[in-house]
Amino acid sequence: QANWRAAVCRDLYLHQIAAKIIQTKWRSYVCRKEYVEYMAARKIQTKWRSFVWRQDFVVYMAARKIQANWRAAVCRDLYLHQIAAKIIQTKWRSYVCRKEYVEYMAARKIQTKWRSFVWRQDFVVYMAARKIQANWRAA
């Protein structure tokens, strides 16, 4: 009976060891499988994030290029408006200056004629007075 109990005990012990080995192998298999799935999911997520980021970057670069071109067009329009305004102002100032010059020359001509007329009148009076004085002294 002792031998029988020892054999049963030994069988039981061997079954427990075998069960522990099987459980260890099973847990190791499940753990490895979960790790492989985790790594695969991680790789997929990394690739997806990279793809999404690249798409966002492409959109960002396109928007940046559009904005730069828009700002350049606005600046160009503003510059052209400023140039046009300068040209208009220059033409207007030239017109006003020419008009003032023509008025100045007309006034100068009028003044010259007037002074000439006044001088001639004074000269005629002077010559008449001189003639009167010469005749008066001669007499």
C-alpha cells in the first residue's frame, strides 16, 4: 500500500509538473501572441499617423503656397495702385504748375505793359515839363 500511495503520489506529482509546464507554455504562447498583435497594431498606428501627418503636411504646404501667392498678389496690386496714384499726382502737380506758370507769365506781361505805359506817360509829362521849362528860360 505504501508503494501504491507513493506511485499515485508520484503520478499526481508528475501530472502537476506536466500541468505546470503546459500552463507555462500556454501562457508564454498567449503572451507572445498578444505581444505580436500589440507590435502589429503599433506598427499599423505608426504608419497611419505618418500617413495622416504627411497628408496634413501636404495640405499645409499647399495652403502656405496659396497664402504666399495671395499676399504677393495683394502687395503687387497695392504697389500698382501706389504707382498709379504717384503718376496721377505728378500729372496733376505738373498741370497746376504749368497753369500757375502761364498765369505768372500773363501777369508779368501785363505788369510789363502797364509799367511801360506808366513810364511812357511819366516820360511824356517829363518831356512836356522840360519843353515848357526850356521855353520859359529861353524867353
